[in-house]
Amino acid sequence: MAKLEFTSNASPTIGVELELGIVHGETFQLEGGCSRVIERLPVEVANEVKHELMQCCVEVISGVCHTVGDARGDLSAKLRQVEQAADAEGLKLWWGATHPFGLWEEQHVTDTPRYHNLMQLLQELARRMITFGLHVHVGVDTGDKAVMICDRIMQHLPTLLALSASSPYWQTRDTGLHSHRSKLMEGLPTAGLPTLMRNWSEYVWLVNHMVETGFINTIREIWWDVRPHHNFGTVEVRVCDMPGNLDHVCGLTALIQCLVKKLSDEIDEGTYQFDCHPMMVRQNKWRAARYGMSAKLVHARDYRVEPVTQIACDLVDRLRNVAQDLGCEDDLLYVKEITRGDGWADRQRAVMESTGSPAAVVEQLSSLARLSDFHLDARR
């Protein structure tokens, strides 16, 4: 079996990945313009702006950052250049986890061997993956700890999903959900909530087993809601829909960084492994996907049912000291502001109700998310 070496990180560094839709600047329909956008970027930026499975998606990646503020500065600089490149091609960026009226049948696969292999393996499950998410990496020092944190953070994943839910529409229809993306992802054989693992050795065995038996081609085909990343030496949280602007991204990034640091410290200090029943997490994830920030989640320890907005605010209060140490207190506190406003799915529906136009949903919310036209700290 292959040996996977975990790259140790001495501090909880951050890496943020934004999957953004590419739309036509006048019709606001999805358009496969990723290559055209990247070709217009300076080389140093183009190296951290990537193709995704479908040509209507562009991934903007931060460098390795020590603070959320550093990540904000890194991403905002890159996003401005991506926006300018898109403008030059008559395109715009869509900040939402699904497109309100785009059809997956009309989208084109990025022409690389890896993506063609994925299409061959997953067939229609891959073809319908016209989804856009937020991925946050946080550095940890050992593989064993990364696996333990993945297990212990699972009970918080529904809260993160509820705060970010932004995919009410699919194939021109209102799905009735707040996060349809999360349900689409669960259709993949190696996505959704991860299996329970006790240590790095069990994770390595599982990955090797799936590769050697032909279930997956590479480790890159594991798309769990949270997973260890051995090359980067991180815990990667992948459950979030793409929020509607960079301020919300930074708030959620702060919450995730603080959670990982808190769990890491608890492991170092010695703590009992609390077993949160997997069905409890699955139930809460469904509630988050169905109701977004109106969801009521079940507490894993005492089974009380409480609004997710209150759960999130309580979590912020418990993590505030950690945030002070990490220099991200303002961004963590912004999570409370998120809970006081409408969720992104609700905002999309409000525009649809007032205009009757799916294109207006994309036009208005894409405009509000632009960094080139608005002051970044407006906290929309």
C-alpha cells in the first residue's frame, strides 16, 4: 500500500478556495468562459485561479495565510483582477451555490484528462455538478490530529451549511430547499459526510483500499464535507455553499479557523472523545439544507432543539478568546451579523418575487458582490 505523509503545520494557517460561476454580462446565463478569463490574467494571478470540472466555473485560491485579514487582502486583490478580466470578455461572476436558471445539459466539461476521466467514472452524476462552494483549509500539526478534528467538527457542519446556504434554484425551478447544492453533492459516491475514522492509519488504509479496488482513481476524488489534506497538512472544510460576498466568506473562514484551533487545543490538553451519533449530524444537515438560517437544529449532547442562529451566536461567544489569539475577532463577530440578516437563499427568492425575473436575481446579487465597485468593508 502507498504511504501518505502528512505535511505538518506548526500553526493554524488558512487557505481559502472560492468556486464562482461565470455568466454572460447581458443575459446572465451561465457561460463557459473560464479559459478566456484566465488568459487575461497576469501570470502571478493566473497561477492561483483555476479551472474546475465545468467551464462555467472559475476557482480563486488564496495563498497560505496566517490570519483571516491576510486571506481577505489576498483574495480581494485577486478577485478584482478576475473581475476586470471577466469584464473585458463581457462576463460577470456569480456568487451563489447553484445558478437560478442555468441548465446542466448546456454546460461543457473542461478539456483535461482528469476531468474526462471523472466524466467516464461518474457519468450523469458528474454532468449535473453545476455547483459552486467555499472550501477552507486550516493547518494542523499531525495526521492523527487532522482525522480526530474531522470527526469532532462534524457536529458543527450543519451550522456552517445553514449560514452559507445559497442554492434554492435548480434547472429553472425553486427546489423548496435553501441548499440544493448539498443534496447534489451527496449523490457522488465519495461526498457528503465522511465515514468515522479513529486515526491517520485508518484514513490511509481507507484511501489505499478505494484506489486499489478501483473505486476511485486518486485521493483527489474524495469530496467529503470535511477531510484531511495530507499535501497541505490541513483539515479542509468543504460543506459550505458559496456565500454571496467576500465579507460572508471571511466570517465563515474565521469561524472555521477558530473551531479547528479550539478542537486542536482540546486534543493537546486531553479530552474525552464525545461520540456524536452520525444520524444526528445527518438529521441536522438535512434541516440546514431544507431551511437555511430558519433551521432548528438538535443539540448532540442533550437533544434540545434550538434555532441555528442562536447556536451560531453561542458558538461565536465560546470561540471569542480563540479569535483574539488568532487575530480574527472582528470577522468572527461578523457571524452574528450574518444571523441577523436574510440568508442568501432568501435574498435570491426576494429578488425573484419582486421582479419575476431569474436573470434579475443573478444581475442584482452579482452586482452587489463586486469588489471593483464597492468598498470592501461595507458588510453587505
